[in-house]
Amino acid sequence: MATANTGKLEQAYIYNEDKRQEVVKCLFNPSEYTFIKTNNWKAEDLVGGNVQLMDFQGGGAMTLTLSLFFDTYTMSGQPDVRQYTEKVLNLMNIDSSLKDHSTHTGRPPRVSFRWGKTWSFKSVITNITQRFTLFMPDDGRPVRATLDVTFRQVESESTTRAQNPTSVAEARKVRVVSPGETIDSIAYQEYGNPAQWRLIADHNDLDDPLRLRPGQRLVIPQV
């Protein structure tokens, strides 16, 4: 997302939907993210045939996966990076003030991943992998970390459970253009071949693929 006047990318952030407050602002915006949409199907019992018939049980929730990069090494005082990452991890903890509608027990909060003024993904966090990659030599405090986060879409607290479903999923990789990036450099990074830029341009219906703008989102097709 870029501001209208400066072209500077707006910072993405995670918002607590239940408490109506911003939790943590990303120090660096994600360079890419992936959506996965799942539908639930049930295979009928089959005797004497080759292929089972499939009954549609209902649509599954969409998931969003992305990596969040935190680096406090260049900050004044080089603070412990966990003061940022733990704010995200805490969103997976049970909040006793929030009640699940079916069990009447506490639950973690609903959240949304927000970027700019127009994009928001309302969800719950289902998985976080945390990696620390840089430590200070004096006391070993971590100053650089990456969080791989999975958000699962929610519209309400109720869910529909199908009996014995199988899942069919379609993944879609989305990349956010950084300042100075060109379509051929993106093609090289994604496919190892800059000549594949036309595949990206055609898939995204780009009128002028030579003029990418910072914050522009590109779907990266599979080859």
C-alpha cells in the first residue's frame, strides 16, 4: 500500500477485533503472502465402480499465510526483539474475558491483519513459527526474528462441521512490489528466469508491465 503523496508503503499491522485496538505494527511489510481456499467434499460409498462420487459439504474458511520480519538491531539501544514478537504470540493465548459460544469457556481473540485503509483480513491465528536469527554478543538478547503466521478467516464464532470430509485446496501466491523492483527482476526471483515476466504480466492483466508501483500486489502464477 502506498500513500498518495509520497509513494511510501503504509505499515501493515495486526488488530484485536474483540478489544478494538491495534496490537502491533509491522516493522517491515511482508514481501509476499499466500491465500489458500478449501472446500469440503465427502466421498460416497462405492461398490463395483471405479470412481467414487463426491458430495459437496460446504465451503471451508480461507487461510492467509505470511512472514513478518522484526529487526531491532539498528534501533537506539538495540532492544530485545521479543517485545514486538510476543505481542503477536500472545494473540494465541486464551483470554478469560472472551467466551466461546458453545463451550462458554475462554478463547483467544479474533484479529485482523490490516494493510492500508482498504485491505483487512478478519481471522483467528492458528499457527505461528518463530525464528531468532541475530543475537547481541554481550547478553545474547535476540534482535532479529521472523514470524511465519497463519490466519484463518472467520465471519462468526459458529462453524459448520462436515462428516468425514476431504479437502481440495487451491493456493495463490501474492507478492507486493517493493520500491525499485521491476517485473523481470521479480520473474528472476520467482522462477529463476527473467524472461518469464510475461507470464506474470498476462496473469495480472498489466497494461504497462514496465511501470510497477510500490505496494502493487501481483499474483504469481504457478508454472
